[in-house]
Amino acid sequence: MLNQTQILREGEDLWVWKDEKHKFTVKSTYLKLKTLIIGENSNMFNMLWSIKVAPLSQYFAWRAILNKIATKENLSRRGLQLAETSCVLCGLEEENTTHLFLTCRIANMVWNFCNKWVGISSVQHNQLNMHFQQFSLMALNSKENKIWKGLWISIIWNIWNHRNKIVFKQGKVDPEEIFTLIHLNAWAWMKYKVPHVHFSYNDWNLYPIECIKSIT
Ligand SMILES: [Zn+2]
């Protein structure tokens, strides 16, 4: 990003941005990165950061949308020599962010469990950022859908954790286990982060939409 040095006749040399005359500082770097990385997606990220979930999962979802997580594809792109790059969940295709969370047949089973749970069917977008933005329910208003999007973070987070359990702890692929943890996490996050959550885990399992409507 730093393009060139400016040679002055007197005084110290300065780092400057290619398209600006401003001096390089940590703050300017931050602002520049924020514009470059987040740019037009700022509304989406503002939404993401305003959802009340565990901070680590929120940070992970942010990195996943930016494709900055350590998938096999990203690791090989960074020059790491991997014995194989196939998806650890299905073993059929290369593991990249889109495949792992959206197009993998195991991930699909997880999304379908969720759809069945709330009684909907949906066509999913195959880009993670669009998928996140479109993850909403007709039955909910915008405030309620913001709470609902916490489930999306839980889904991404738990698919990734399950993947890591297989890679690092010889776990077995089990989409039902992923789904169980997804709605358990989502409920626990609401319980401790969102004010006025009084429903039980059992209610959440049985009547997810009514539960969310009872909060606001
Ligand atoms: Zn797969």
C-alpha cells in the first residue's frame, strides 16, 4: 500500500500514500485499511458488529466474510505446502470459505436442519456476505431479524469448530451435532447478551420465531 518515498531537499524523508499527500501514520493506515477492506460493505459490517453474540464468534464471522480465515485454500495461497486440500467435512472438493460454509453437502445438511427447525425453505446465496445479508425471516421485523442473524453467526462458528475438531482432534463428521450446538450457542448468547430474554432452551427449540418475537 505504501507507494513511494518523497525525497525532500531538507528535513526527513516521509512515507506518503500513493493518492494522497498525507503523511503515513498508524491512524491513517487504519483508516485506509478500513476503507479498502470494508468499503462498500460498511452497512453489512455495522450490522454484524451490532449483533449480540460472543465476541470471538463475531470476530470469526467478520474474518470469514472477508475470506481471511485459515482454510486450506487460503493457507496454500499463502505458500504453505499441504499434503491435500480437500474439504475435511465431505472430502469431495477443495476447502475454501464458500465451499465449507455454503456449498459443502455437510454444510447444506446443517442449513437444511435450520430451515426445517423454523419451518421454511430457502434458496441460498453462494457468496458469504450476501448470504449473511439475506439471512432473515419474513415473519420478523428488522429489529427481530437483527437478533435472528445471531443464528447465522452461530452456524458459521459451529461449522468451523466442527471442522477443527476433525482436523485437530480426530473428530467424526456429524451434522446433527453441529446443529445441536448451533441452537444451543445461539440461545446462550441471547440469554446472556440480549436484554429481556426470558424463554427457556426448550421453548427456543420448539418455537424459535415466537421466542424472538417475545424479546422486542
Ligand atoms: Zn465439503
